Amino acid sequence: MPSTTRSPEVVFYVPLWKRDGITLAQFDDYWRDVHGPVCARLPGQMEYWQFHLSPYEGGLFPVVDGCPVNTLTEDQFMGVAELTFSSVEDRATWFQASTILMDDEHNIFSKAIGYTTSPGNTVTLIDNLSDPYPNGTIPELRYHIMVRKSDQASVEDFREYISGLLMPSLSSLKEVSKLRYHLFDEIDLSRPDAQGVEHVEKSGKDYHACFEIAFATALDRERVFSNSGFLAALGKGSDLIDMIKPSEERFTATFVADHKMTLAGERGSSVSQLITGLGALNQIRDDINNLMLFNKL
């Protein structure tokens, strides 16, 4: 298993539902080119990713007795914002500054459910992605999988199952290119309300963990999802798991990496892709950077 060198971190993890009345293209473009650069400028962040997702219609993630997979249309969020922080204090600083984002949520989101993790409850087990900070599609197939515990299961038993059994059953497989999991705290309700945007999940729809998993090819994915050890571990969670919700990633935009804004954070994801694709070196010079960010030469 590859070793990781990630710093200790806590996370703010936000599944996002598209607002009715706008197209998916409008959702994608506004989120990554307007909302994203504003969020990237707020203090305290170590990393900020936008994961743009597809609705899950079934057929890929294995279904075992007692662990239903959610394909309900109303439960299909189209994106996840993941922000990482070096400390709980840095996350609190970001929360205090994030009020400026609330009015903007109304433009593209109908629901934004924020989950946090405590120290030690976000863990990266494998990280062999070709680009850890992409701005666009990645060669790998990547999935974000939410897990809801059953009401009768204790938080302690559920967490021990995820970290002590389910994740090891995957991290031992050579076909897995990325494996990272989060054990969620209670849903965060500290953010101010935004007009027309739900911040509180309906009863029975909240999640208690999630994991990110990636594969180099579809063959690798099928080998993992049909692996007997993984299926046995999944089956052993039948009394602990109420619901599983997979999502396939369409593309990612990275706005903050190692506490610094990326080019996407500075200029917007689409503009960053144009600059990078054309090799426009002049656009990343200090004089243009100062002009665009600080209005001075």
C-alpha cells in the first residue's frame, strides 16, 4: 500500500443539488467560474476542490443483501465541494468569512448539506492519481460514495466498520488508484440561511461517512467491485448500513492547493483551461497577475 504524506486535516464536505430552472451547463459554469473564485479568496483553506458529478442510475456499484443503493432522482446531487483545513481553528475562520457566499448559493443551488470531520476522521489511504489537483477531467475513473448508517447502529460501531473493515478490504487491492474516506460529524448548521437553499437534510436522508475511490480503467473497477473480499466486507455491514449513494465524477476544478490559490482560483476554471491549453505564459507573469488580482502594475 502506498504511503501518504498528507498533513493532518479536517474537512468541510458539501453535496450540492442544482437549482431548478437552470441548465446543467449553467450550473457547471457559474459554480466553477463565478462562485469558485470567490470562495477561493476566503481565509483559512488548505485545499478547495469542486467535484462535478453525474446522477447515479445504478448498474455499477455492487448491490448486496441489506445494503441498498440509492438511485432516487431527488437524491442525486450534481456536485460536491470539498474544503480541507489544517486545523479546526482555520475552518472556523473560513466559516466566519463565508457569509459572503450565502447570497450567491441561491443562483445555482437548491440544497447544500454541509458535513464536517473531526481530527483523525479524514484519512487518505492510497493516492496514485495522475494529477492530485486537476482542473478538468482526469484519466482515471473516480467515484464519490456516500454511506448512511442504520438508525439502530451506534456511531462507534459504524465508524469501526468503515475504517477497520470496509476500507482495508479496498486498500489491499492493487487496482485501486485512490482511496480516501471521511467519517462525518453531525450535519453542520452554523452557516446562515440562503434564500431558497436547503441547509438541513430531510429525516432519513443524511449520511455518516463517504469514500472517494478511483481506478485507472473500467476493467480495474470491475475487478474491485466483484472482488470476493470486498463483497464479503460489504455484506458484513448489512446491519450497520442503511443506504449507499454512489456518484461518478465528470470533472474536477481545484481552486486552492497547499494554502494557495491555483490559476483556476485566481482567474476561474474555464479561463485557467484556456491559458494552460494555449500555453499563454504571459498570462501568469507577475505584472498581469498583479493587474488582474490587485488592479495595479
